[in-house]
Amino acid sequence: MTKKQLQPSSSLLLTRVTRTVFFFAFFYGLSIVIFDSGNLITREAVIDRWTLLTILLVGNSLAWLLVSQLKQKSVKNLLTAALAIGLLLFAGFMTYWERGMASTSTLFYVLPLLVIATLRNRHALQATAALSATTYAFAAVKYFNDFFNEGFRIQLWGSIVLYGGTIFVCAWLIMTLTDLRHDSR
């Protein structure tokens, strides 16, 4: 006889996610300090990154505080989606600020996927993957057009295909690992 595993409540899942985002914010803030101390980024970039990190922390803190007060599952799901969108915007701004297709922040597009995966909704995960790939493409194309001659057009399109495809592969792996490939939603 197999034991049925208990699923954590949506409140507990969102609380765990917000705590994890706090750890991410700590390491991101530490990286800003390291890059600034080595003069690898300009003072304006330091201010921009701290501003973006502060906005992310405010949104994450609100989600963390509100999750214990909310009783409706639909509102908690909406809060989870809002946190994922905040992380998506964070990734988009970082991609643009770190030179578009040359950005080292492409890994950040996996964070909204992981947050949305807690909803256990295949369609929400696929929509988030599409938004992540589109946001990456927008940031890369915008930077390419704003600062022409910092790369080749073929490099731009190849990077969009590679990273956009990788985002979808990550979503697919998440669906496989969480057994979301056969849900009815």
C-alpha cells in the first residue's frame, strides 16, 4: 500500500518561495557590492541595481506579509503570479542593463518559472515560459537597437533562439519533474 504524500498548503508554498527570494536578494545585493568594489560597474549602474533590488524586496516583503493574512486560494494564486511577474521584470531590466544578448543574467528567467510551478498549473507555467522568452527577446533587441554595432544581427537572433528555447526546455523539465504534463488545467 502506498502512502499518499501530503501537499503543502498554498500559504506554506508561497511563504517558502518568498523566503527563498529573500536569499536571492541577499546574494544579488552582495554581488552589487563586489562588482562596485572592483569598479566593474558604474555608479549609475550601482544605483539602478539597488533601486531594482529594493523594488523587488518591497514586492516580495508584501507577498510574504500578506500570505499569512489571506484565506482565499485565488488571492494567494494571484499573489504568486504577481511575484513571478516581478521576477520577470527584474530579469528583463537586468538583461538590458547588462548589454542585452551579452547579459549574464539570463539565468534569472528561470526564477519566475519556478515560482509559477508552485501553482501546479501547466498552462500558467507555459504562459510564464512564453512571457520569459518574450521579455528576453525584447530586452536583447532593444539593447541591440539602442547600442548598434555592439554585436552582429545573426548573433542577436541566434541568442534569442538559444535562450528562448532554453527557457521553454526548463519549463518542460519543471513540468516533467512535478508531473504537470497531464493535468487538465
